[in-house]
Amino acid sequence: MSAPPVTVLDVPPEEAAAIRAAVLSADLSTLGMGRALAGPADAADLAAFLADPPVSDAIYDLPRPFTEANMARWIAESESLRQEGRRLLILTRDELGMIAGYSCVSIWPDRSAAELAGALRADRQNGGQGAAGALHTFGWIFDALGVRMMGLTAATDNVRSAKLIDAAGFVRMGTRDAIRPDGTIRVSLYWEVTRDQWRERWG
Ligand SMILES: CC(C)(COP(=O)(O)OP(=O)(O)OC[C@H]1O[C@@H](n2cnc3c(N)ncnc32)[C@H](O)[C@@H]1OP(=O)(O)O)[C@@H](O)C(=O)NCCC(=O)NCCS
């Protein structure tokens, strides 16, 4: 399961409260076209989207197998975590209404920290959309949610993710053990970036 960044910030309660409020009131239209919170009606489409191995194979913390029932549970869990300011499960639909990507933002308000996981539909991969979208989303997480730190993990063989995370200015911090929902461990590359570092690079 996703874990908060290794680096621990000192976070006053009012900062944590402001982050919770920002998560609850987040305006997804500022994140990009076609974005919406996942809702109960999305379960079947989400199961079909994630069933494609090029989409989901690299992501360790998805609820498997990709059945409609598991997706419905994940969507409901994400909504209750959103109410606590701790998660945003976001779908992007294309002009035909098909799911073209998903993002799952995990937030730890009392750590002023967030993590992002996500994937694009296979036909949208390898065209630069991932790097551009991730860059925009990282900035959005800092600006719209108000956290001061992000941590990211990627499988050690996920060259595309590593390239885009390095290019975004995240700092490599070795590896960390990521725990899958079934309790097994995946050794992952690990990065962090602070909001100050981010703004110094991207403004
Ligand atoms: C990871 C993902 C979001 C990246 O998006 P994308 O649009 O496919 O990637 P991009 O086209 O932006 O490429 C990212 C970088 O990898 C490079 N790249 C792509 N394929 C590569 C390969 N086989 N070998 C080396 N570099 C490669 C690109 O050139 C680019 O680097 P550059 O900006 O320096 O040119 C997308 O591939 C995806 O959804 N993958 C499946 C799920 C996943 O892995 N999620 C992330 C989990 S951490």
C-alpha cells in the first residue's frame, strides 16, 4: 500500500486542517480536460481499463483482481478517504467517454505530504502525454492541495516513469520496500521533492 514519504516534516495542526479542506474542495477542472472523481457508476469501466496489462502491470498497489466488485470497493474506500482529506481517485475520460487514464493521489495531511500513482490507456502511452500530464499534476498537487512534500516510487525496471520523475526534478533516495495489498514486497525506486525545490525549478 502507498506509504508516506520517508522524510518527516513538522506540520502544525492548522496546516494539516487546511490540506484536508483543500482535498475536499479540490477543483478537478483545473487539473485538465475530462477529469472527474471516480464514482460508483465507473466500476465496470475501471475494471476493463485496468485489465489491460500495459496499463496496470507496473502498479503494485491496485486492488486485484480487476473485477467490478473490487473496483466498486476501491472507489467507495477512496471516497471515504477523500472525506478525511487523504485520497483523490481521479479518472480521465476522452471525447468518446472512454477512460483514458487514472490518477490516485494519496495525501497525508498531518505530514503535509502526497504521493501520485497513475496510468494512461495503452494507445496514449509513449507519446509524451505521460511526462506532460505528470508534470502538470505534480504542480497541481503542490498548488491546489497545499502539501510541502511529495514522495514517489516506481518499479526498478519502469524506465519511462524513472525518466519522467527524474526530469521533473525529484531527488533519488535509493530504494524502498513497497507493500502490495496481498502483503508481498516490491522493491521500488524512491524519490522525494519538496515544494521549495519544485518551485525553485518550475516557478
Ligand atoms: C508511465 C507513463 C504514465 C508514462 O507516460 P508516457 O506518455 O508513456 O511516457 P512518455 O512518452 O512521456 O515518456 C517518458 C520518458 O520515457 C522515455 N521512454 C519511453 N519509452 C522508453 C524506453 N523503452 N526506453 C527508454 N526510455 C523510454 C521517453 O523518451 C520519455 O523521456 P524523455 O522525456 O526524456 O524523452 C505511461 O507509460 C503509463 O501509463 N504506463 C503504465 C503504468 C505505469 O507505469 N505507471 C507509473 C507507475 S510509477
